[in-house]
Amino acid sequence: MGEAGRLIGDRGLRASTSPSNNKQNRGGVSRNWDDEFVLKHQLPALIPAFDPRPGRTNVNQIQDVDLPEDISESRSEAAFLSACSVPHTEEVPKLRLYLQGPNLTNISNVTIELDDNDRCIFFYLQQLVQNVEWGQKNERTRRIWEPTYTLIYRNACDNDELPQTVNKTVAEMNGFPENVANTLVVLSNLYQIGAMKYEMATDIFVSEKLTQKLMQELADPLIVSARALPSWCDELVFKYPCLFSVETRTNYFRATAFGTSRSIVWLQTRHDQMLEQSRGATSTAAVSNLTGTRRDDNYPEFRIGRIKHERIKVPRDDEQLFEYAVRLLEFHASRKAVLEVEYIDEEGTGLGPTLEFYALMAAEFQRKDLAMWICDDMDTDQMEGLDLGEGMKPPGYYIRRTGGLFPASLPISSAENSRVSQLFRIFGIFLAKVLQDGRLLDLPLSQPFLKIITNPQLTEEDTVDLNGVLNLNDLEEVYPVKGRILKELAAYIVRKRSIEADNRFDPDTRRRKIEQLKLNINGSECTVEDLSLTFCVNPSSTIFSYKQMELIENGTNIDVTANNVELYIAACTDFYLSSGILNQLKAFREGFDLVFPLRNLRICNPLRFQIKLVDLQTLLSGDQCPEWTREDIISFTEPKLGYTKESPGFLRFVDVLVGMNACERKSFLQFTTGCSSLPPGGLANLHPRLTIVRKVDSGDGSYPSVNTCVHYLKLPDYSSTEIMRERLLTATNEKGFHLN
């Protein structure tokens, strides 16, 4: 991408226009055209495209990067752009930029201010062309490249009269007519009613025509890479996602969420996929044919570059890993290159160690001693030891709750709140990196947490306010004991108000009926006063440093009664679902935004937080409970080099996999693919396919080995199913890459 032209002038309003042979304009400023000058968009994360032609020199896609001691110096790619700029001895005045055109006879010019530094020139070209009053409608698209556009600039502090600019924005120009907007609202409401109350098949709302139109827009390389998609795309995908399938929304997310470099790579990858599908051959033949195409002289025409892979070495030592990983994530947060990890003094390289790093970090963030998440010392889910990739840990080491992980509420001004908020900032970077690089995690985040991080009140507002985002149903999901009590108190208030509003009762009767109201707590009836509650709450676990939290001033000494129970519910709801987690969520957003904007996750929130956010959970974790059948294994794995689908050794392998329990399946996947989850769709969508080959010169005493990068399992031809099962399960529990 590039725009030609040079800005020339000395003061006041200046302009760069078409060739003028050094003629003077009305202001006496010389205007000159330099055909050799090209202004290019610098993309540090892209390296030149691979050129397979003989004699061509190609840059290595994987580049080793040393983690600096001072992270602040290298955290942003801004250092790259700064290094490319021309040094100045004095401060450069801030400029205001304008685009003017089309500079054609009998057509009035339009001026647009370039007021967003993150936008490309092409975006403003579109805006300008949409505002020009063309003679014929088709001129708008046909003549966009014909005119010569003028770039006007001025000092921001100048008092000269500003150029007259158009007031209409792109959003206003593409706004929906009232009847269309009303139809969309009705469809959205019907979708919510159907999905929530009648369990309708939600795909009946998917519009094939809108899907085709959206994918047509995503097929335009210039529009996608310049981030100049029409505003209706965002409007429909984010606000009315029921009109598009999960696959379409995922494509839109991948194409637009991660910046120009990743958009270009997505376009090239999709081009390859469509080319392969169009050939209608087997995968091997398709790859062969595609390789032949790439050796064509036209190869550079659809290849702009490759995404850079930056490899960083980390220690495996449990005591150092988390601290080192925090520094790594801080350093790599704003870098658009793919992050690869290699362990010091280990031979494993590529995808396998990287996936294991993400799995280990996911386990680290679930440690109970970090005090990040709601937990209960008496929780039955934590009564057994657990292995999340770091070896078997004692009961209570990790937090595993039926409702999933949800931030623990902490006193706002406490030191613990500040410490945990910093951890959530790193956690935000971590999750964003997972999504950006397309990794999968075994991380059981709760639905209420996913609702918050996709809510506009967190993602889009400058002043974050979580009031009203969650309710008592959400609290019951993540904190069942407290949630059930508060819901019973809320039901008590409803019954009390009903009595107070009933005009049939005199004051004495009304008071007597209210006094007779009872709560039902775990099957036992009691009054509000019998609960012996005060306006003070205690932490759910001894892992938290605070002893108690007063919900109101002097709350320890104020009992909860029938007269103030409503205030108690409001105060508890605020602490557990709003103010007590506000700093943590703000820090999470700050870290996430360093990688890509959190607001892009709105695409994963289909019903304004009314149903489960399966889209986002699937993007993060894939299939967290991997299952397969004998038919799946035979159909979607590839026995080779000594094994066929009829080989006794391969059939014994099938028997072993079918007989695995849930934990063993996850361990097997971690061993063979580097990730304990399967992509959505299971083994059928695992790419590359799991390949099983015979390990030569190996007998019953040998162990399997793997190449996780290509999902390659080297399996000895054991004499029995029992020996194969024992050797395979032993290998899956081996840490490191000694069997890789």
C-alpha cells in the first residue's frame, strides 16, 4: 500500500496536488510533484513473502528474540516506528490534515478532515467519494481512482480560517432506514425469545444473502487490509449476530480484530484455502498443485508478506516460570508477530513447546494462592489432587469450581486489590495473545465472567461501570451459597411488597402478615432476623488477606432486618458483582487492549448477555471435554509407514483410545498435539491430522514418541493391547520433550 505525493510549503495552509511544473498557486507557495516518492505503511510484523523460485533469498520466518531486562524499553513496536522517523532538533508542531477532491471539472470539491491516526488514507478516500455529488450514481465507484486528491495540512494552533469540511460521517451515511432498523430489532427480539423460551434452532435466523454480502466484502483485499469495511458490517455483526452463523462471525473476527498485518495474512490464507477447494482434489494433490502455482511468476501478485514468528527462550523451573512469563507477556503485548516459546536446555522447538507454555500458564493462573478467583476452603470440587500440566498437585492447589472461574471481590482500597489487579492485567494480555495467535486453553472461565468482558459497559466506555451487567442468577452460578441466600431474600422482598400494596388489608393486618413471612433456606423456614446477618461480609477462603468488609459505615454493628434487607441485598450485589471486582476488570481491559481492543469481543456476545457465550468459550478452549468413537479414530487419523487401517497394531491403538477416560483423553491430546483440547468439531477438524507411524527397532520395552508440531505419533508395534495402554499412558505423563 502506498500513497504518492510530497507535502511542500512553508507556513499557513499547505497542499500537495497533481503535477504543476513548478507553477505558483494563489498563495505564492510552490507546488511540486515527485514521481519517485512513495509513502508506505510500515508493518513490522510482516516479512517478505516466501519466493520459491531458484536463486531467490528468503528471510527466515522464525527469529530469536532475547527478553530484555528492562521491559519498558521494548514493550511497544512504537520503538520501531520511532527508529524509522527522521530526527528533529526541535519539537514538531502538531498538524491537522485534510483530504480534498475530486478536483474534476463541473464537480464540487469536498474536504474531509483526517482526524483518526489509526485510519488509512483509503478509508478517508471512501468517505470523501461518498460525499461528492456525482453526476451519475455509478460514477461514485467507477471514478474513485481517476481524480487527483489534494492533501491539505496546517498547524493545529493556527488561527487561520479552517477549511470547510463535510459533517456527515460514514456511520451516518450508511445508517439504516427506520423500517430496516425496526425489522432488525424485531428479528433480534424473536431470536432471544425463541432461543431462551422455546429452544428453537437459532440457525433459522441466519440470512444467506447477508452472509454472502459480508463474505464478499471480506474477499476484497484492499478494503480488509485498509480497515475500510462499510460501517454496516460492524453494525450487523456486533448488534445483530443472529443473522450470521458462528463460522461467518469467526471469519469476520479473524479478518478484522488483530490489525493490518494479521488481516493481510488472513486474506492470503483464505486465498490458499479457496484455491485448494476449487481444485477438488485430495489434500496431498491440492498441496502439490498449490506449490506448482506458487512457482508461477505471478506468485508475488497475491503475496504481500509472511507473519513473523518471534521465538523466546524460557526456563521450565516451576519457581521461575510464572515470573519469567509475566515479563515475557509484558514485553510481547503490543507486538503483532506470532509468539513462539522454547524451553532452555530442551530440544523441543516449534508449536509443541509453545502450546505447552500456554497450557502451563493457564494452570498457573488457576493457582489458589494468587487469590484472583472466588474459592471456598470447603468446596468439594477441590478435595482431590489435580494435574493441569505441572504434575500432580495437592488438593486445593488449583481452583476448580462447578460454575467456573470468577474474580474474587476485594476491598477497593486494600493492598491485595492492587496486587491482584496487576495479575488481571497480565491475565488480559495472556487471553488476548491466546486469541490473536489462535491457541486453545483448558481454562474454565465462568459464563458471568465472559458476559462482563464482552459487555459494552466494560469494553467501550471510558468510565467503567459494572452496575446492572450481572444479577443474582449470575452470582448463584459462581458463588452458590451466597447467591441462593440473596435470591431468597429478594423473593422475600417481593412478597413483602405485594402485601404492602394490597389495599384490602388494614395497617394491623398488613403488619401481622409481614411478620409471618418466612424464608426457606435449604428446606428450613426462618425469619430474616434468624439469619443473624450484619452489614459486613467475610471472605469465602482464608487465602484472602482481609478479615471482613463493611458494606456500609459501621456495618459490623448493624443487623439485617425486615426493614433494611433491601439495602443489604443492594450492598452485597454491588460488592460481589460491581465495586469489589471493578479494579480487576479495568486492569484486565488495560492489559487486553495492549494486544488488540477488547471491544472486538462483542462479536462473541450474541444475545445481550442472555444466553451462554459459547462462541467465545469455543474460541478460547475448543472442545474442553474431548470425545471420540471408534469410527472417528479410524476415519480422522492417518496410519502410515508401517501401519494401515487394517494393521493389528493400529487396531490395538484404536482400542486403547476408545477405552480412555476423560482425564486420559486430555493427557493423550496434550502429549500428541501440545494442547489438551480439540478444535470445535473434534478429531475431524484437527489439522494436521493425527498421524500414527510404526517406530522401528522398538519392542515392548520401548515408549512412544511424538512430534507435536505436525501431530505425529511414533508408536512401537506392541504385542498386546495391555502393554500398549500402559506404555502410552506412561508416556503421556512424561513432562518436557524427552519423548518429542
